[in-house]
Amino acid sequence: MTTDASITDASARPSPQEFIDRGPMSRRQWLIVILGLLMMVAEGLDAVVAAFVYPGSRSSGVSVTARSPRR
């Protein structure tokens, strides 16, 4: 059985979407978004640098250790 009090309490509570949409983004939220974007850029640059340093390591079948100058 449900009571009238539990129905009114549930309807007074906003949904998660309404709670998020209620106010503008704070400085902390913007900082988190910007840090996330910077991390994605850093990861992309990391992949580009690795592809530039070892351009044919996968396609030629030669291991990276075999290309190293030290033997």
C-alpha cells in the first residue's frame, strides 16, 4: 500500500535531468570539462609522436628492439 505522504514526497523531488538543468555550470564543472579536453589532446599527441618515432614498426614486421642502436 502506498500512502499519500510517499506520493507527494516523490513528486516534489526533481529528476536527475531537472536537477542538472536547474542552474548554470559552476567554475569547478568548467575546470573538470577543460581538464578532460586537455587530457584527450595530450593522448592524441602521444599517439602522433609514437607513430612519428616508429613509423613502420607494425607494417614491416621488424620489432622495435631490433631497430635500436644498442646491441
